[in-house]
Amino acid sequence: MAKKVKNMGLSHILEAIGKNALKVPQALFSGGISADAPFFPEDILVWKSSSEQTVTDVSIHQRMILKIILSGDVITSVDGLRIPMKPGDMILFFPFQFHSTRLLCAPSEYSFLAITFTEKTRNYSSLLPLKNHLLSPDKSDARRIETIIRTWLRRDRPAPEKAVLALMDLLWSQRRRVLRSEMEQPLSSAVPRETADRISDYFRNHFTSPISLKTVAAEFGISEETIRRIFHKSYGGITPGKLIRRLRMQFALEMLEHTGEPIARIAEQCGYSDTFVFSKAFKRLTGLSPQQHRKNYLEGISGRKPEERKSVPPGNGNSPAAGKAQDSGGKNDK
């Protein structure tokens, strides 16, 4: 008589069930397991800093960026907050969030890993608990990061969804840790938001409007010179006007690449009342006109036209062509 082969997979399932009574639920269409916040990352890119890379002033990106310090001590400034970081530390940058790095070591000793991504619906609200927090990966997180790297490098040809699931697990693990830590802290230990942080939030929420230094000063009840001093202290030599222009140009890139909106409409949504001024500012940034940039981008992807894309609400845009927008001209943003 043939020996019966034991099904190991079935053994694990039966062991998990044990003596628990898995009864048929009363409701078969609701009340099941679900995440407390929907989130699905896509278009994951992984890269390591090069020895030729220089530390710049304030940067703004269109994508989510998980930055992991590999070597060297630094101070990361984000939204006016200064966060010391050492090898092994992580921080998550949100789209259009101002950040910069000050080295506490020789440039040759500094390196980092960047995992950048977008979210399928461009909704990052579920990750807000991680904003401006110093994060530290444990052994499980390190294995998840390893999976993301190996998938990116195509080692052993793993399934691409492994990187997506690993990144979801990594971010959710960090989110649970931060929320648990905040619940354990007394309310009196909460750090008040700095003025620079609140002003930065105001810029991100209103850069599509014709705001100026004068209107921002009036909004916060302080002088224009005070705002300049706050920015000089928090962001170095960069001015509020430059930050507004960078936000507008980054958002213009998003709109051009992911929507079919006319150029005039994009200029308007970026706070420019004059399409010619917008086009001139955009060309100064990219070397191309808005029309040519859109054409080049669409030629780089297969079979998708702008009219097939949905418009992105102002302030939520993110683009695979992430980068730092340099200073460019525009109205009402001095």
C-alpha cells in the first residue's frame, strides 16, 4: 500500500485553526478585516546617493521619499524642524515638503538610500502620522527594505508585487509604532508647531492662489521682514518667493504629465494669471516649453494620452519625474 504523503501546507492551516470554532459569520458582506486607512504604493524607485552628489539648499519633490542614512551624521531640516540623523535612521518626506540637509561629517563620508514612490489615488493622508518623525527600522523592517532593493535590482527575478507589499508592511509597521509611542506620551510633552512649519503649510495649501509675501504676513499677523528672518533661520539663503515658485513649477510638471488640462488652465492653477509668463518661467526651469515637455513625457510611456488621465486636485500632485525645481519667475510670489 502506497505511503500517504503529508500535505505540509494543509498541516499549517489546520494548526492555525486549532480548536477555534470558525463559525459562519452572520453577515457575509460586511464586518470583515480591513486596514484602518487605505494605501497602495506604486511606481517604486530605489537609488543610492553617489559620491559626486552635492548637498543642496532646500529641496522640494513631487513624490514620497523614504530616506535612509547609510553613513555619516547629518541634521535634516524639514518644515522648520531640525532633526539629527545617524546611520540607520529614516525619515519620510511628503510631496511638496521643504527639506534640506546639513552635514556633520565630510561629504565623502555621507551616503543614503532613497526609496521613492507614489500612491495609486495620490492620497497620502493615511501616512500623516509619520510626517516629520525620526524613524528607525528594526530587523523585520530591514528585511522588508532588503526585499525592495533585491526586487529593484531584479535579483533572483522576484515577483514585482513583493516590493509593493514589503513597502506597505514597512510603512504600516512604522505607522503603528509612531501611533503607539504618541499614545504613551503625556499630552504635556507635545512639541508646539513652529511658525516656519505653519507658514510652510500655508504655502503648500495656497500656492495655486495669487499669494504674496504681503498676504502671508497679513494672514499670520506679522511683518514681511519677520517672515524673511524666519525663513533665513529655517531654510538658509532661500526666500519665501523662491519656495512659492518651486512649488508652482513642481505642480506644473505634475499637471503636464498626468492630466490633459490645457496650458492656460495649468498656468491658472499654478497661480499665474498670464500664460506667457508661466511658459517663460517653465522654460527657464526645464529648458523646454510646457507643450514640448508634455510631448516628450508622453513619448516615453506606452500608448497613453493626456485625455486618458484624470485631473489631479491642486496640492495633491506627484510625478515620476520628481526633482528639485530651481528658482523661476512668476507674478505675485515675491
